[in-house]
Amino acid sequence: MITKNNKKTIRSWAFFDWANSAYNLVITSTIFPAYYTIITTTKEHGDKVEFFGRTYVNTSLSNYALSFAYLIMAFALPILSSIADRRGNKKSFMKFFTYVGGAACIGLYFFKLDTLEMSIILFAIAAMGYIGGVLFSNSYLPEIATEEHQDRVSAQGFSYGYIGSVLLQLICFLFVLKPEWFGITDDSFPPRLSFLLVGVWWIGFSQIPFSALPNGTPQHDKIKTNIIKDGFSELSKVWAQVKQMRVLKGFLVSFFFYSMGVQTIMLAAAGFAEKTLKLGTAKLIAVILIIQLVAIPGAMLMSYLAKKIGNINVLIMVVVVWIGCCVFGYYITNEYQFYSLAAIVGLIMGGIQSLSRSTYSKYLPVDTKDSTSFFSFYDVTEKLAIVIGLFSFAYIEDLTGNIRYSIIALASFFIVGLVLLVLLRKNEHKESLKL
């Protein structure tokens, strides 16, 4: 057993966010997308690359790879969660995903155009490692903190993740921006070194939570049950309940659609900027740092507005802004316009994520004993939205040869989400009248 609200344990747990957030910032958001787009754009073939005998647009290929990684994990996580729960070995799974993800990042040190196929595979594996590690890390929250402290502890983990990722980003930024200070003459070396540092950082700092967190508690009453059936029976049980709750179902469907847009923009923005504006790694890093800096006050602003005018009204306003961002993104022609757009996206990015999760929580049945299952369902919904969003983004670019069409197409997801939110507000009003 572990003592709840122990400061040392909580601090150790928060260091997992410190460790793995570097992957999210360096690999998915800044240095990797810029480096990937640059080296896969050649005079001979333009932005076309060959992957196991088939030709793709370079940014489409990387988005297909991410989409595939999220699809695999969306189906695998319920099963793995079931195994971990019944055997009480979730820290072992947490370690496995961390080591696999970190090793994949280290392997990206060898990423050059002639190793494209293996590097794309490593890129997808790193994403799986991150997704799996986060799931099992999050599952410790109710074990290390009592309910009244969970918001604070969760925020502490977020803060550690922000600080850790920015710190490593600045170290990598130094190598990328001033390679001559270190006698570096190979332009590909600073980005590849950054990938290696992410893997070492991720694995190294994860030893802090690994040394402090318990392995888990076996559920002996589930030892003889079917693993796969256990994993998905909980999700089907939740869905059966959701179907009976009109307001909750309405929100979940709207969340699914606008999440396709939000998550795809977050994952594909750097590749879009490099391809259309040729910003370069240094400027992309600066842009992502701007987004992160304004995301926190943005989340606080959304929370304040929600108290004043209600969650759904704020979500409707934010989704309208997202639609405007898609249209604006289609017409962007210079870096200063992109900086402005990045600031707006940063402001609404943190807000829509935090507000969506809290809104979902408010719609759950009062005193439900299935809160973990409900949130597992929420997470799977979000990951499937990412799969469809990324795949659509990649397919449209492949089909049209113009990544700008992919950006404008995302607006359609937001429009569907907006319509469903407006309908939800009407249903919510009707439900309140009944009460």
C-alpha cells in the first residue's frame, strides 16, 4: 500500500511528466517535423518519398504513421489496462512503454533520407511508447492523492512536464541555432542529437517515478477471466449507459468531431508551417514555445468564462474561433501571419482541452463507481478522433498535392462539432426545465 498525499511520492510521480513531455515537444511539435520535412524534400522528387515501394507526399506519410500508431493504441490500451489491473503490474507496463519509446527516439539519431523507412517505423513506435506510458502514469493519480487533492496533484504533473520539456527544448535549441559553438559542421547532426537526447532524458528521468511508485495491486477475483473480453466489456458497459443519457451522449459526439480538428492541428501544425512557409527549425521552436506560454493563461481564461456563461457556451465560442483559424491558415503567406495564428491557437488550445474534460466529468452520473471506465471511454474516443483527423489530413494532401486543402478541410469537422454543441445547449436547456 502507498500513503496518499505524500509529497515525496507525488513529486516523484510528477517527474514522469517531466521525463516524457520532452518527446511531445521535440518529436511531435518542433525539431522532428522541421527536420523531416527538410530532408525529405529534394530537387529530384520534390516532396514525394518512397516508403516500401509506394510513393507518398512526405508530410502525408508522417501523418499516416502517427494515425496508425494512435489506432493501434486505441484498441490495445483497454486490453493492456485489463491485464495490468488483474495482475497488479501496471508499473511494469509503464516501464515497458517508456523504454520502448525512449529507445525509438534514440534510434532516430540515425535518421537520414536513406534510412527513411526504418525511421518512420521508429517514429510510430515512439508515439506508441508515449501514449502507453501516459495511460499507466495517469492511473496512479487516485492511488497517490485523495480526491480533494487530485486537481492540484494533476496540475503539479502538468507544471513539471512544461518545465522539463521547455528546458530540454532550449538545450536542443542551442545546438540547432549555434552549431558552430560546438564545432558542428554537419547540418543534420543537431536535430539527430536532439532525438537522442529526448530518448536519454525520457528514460533517465523516468527512473525517479519508477523507484518510488508501487507496482500495483493484483485483483485476484479477475485472474480467471478473459483478458480481451475484460478490456472491452468495460467500454461496452459504459456505452450502454451513455446511450441512455441524451446530454452526455450529445456532448461526447460533438467532442469526437471537434477533437478531430483540434488534435490534428496540434500534431500537424509544424509540418504545415515548414512546408508552406519554410520557417526552419529555429523559428518553429520559437513558435511552439509561444503556443505553450499562452496555453496556460488560455486554459485559466476558459475556466473563468465557463463560470460566468457556462461550459457549453464557452465551447461554442472557442469552436467558432477554431473554424476561423482554419480559414486563416489556408490564406497564410508569411511568417508573421503564422506567429499571430500560433498565438491564437495557443490561447484556445489549452482551454478547449481542459474545458472538454471538465465538461464531460460534470455530465457523468452523480456518485458513479465507474468513473475510471467512463474516462477510459473518453480517452478511446479522443484517440479514434485523432486517427480519423490525421488520416483525413494526410489523404487530402495526397489526393490534392496541396497541404492547404487539408487545413481548410479540418474546418468541416469543427462545423459539425459546432452544430452538435448548439443542439446540445438546447437539449441541456430542456433537461433543466424538466428538473
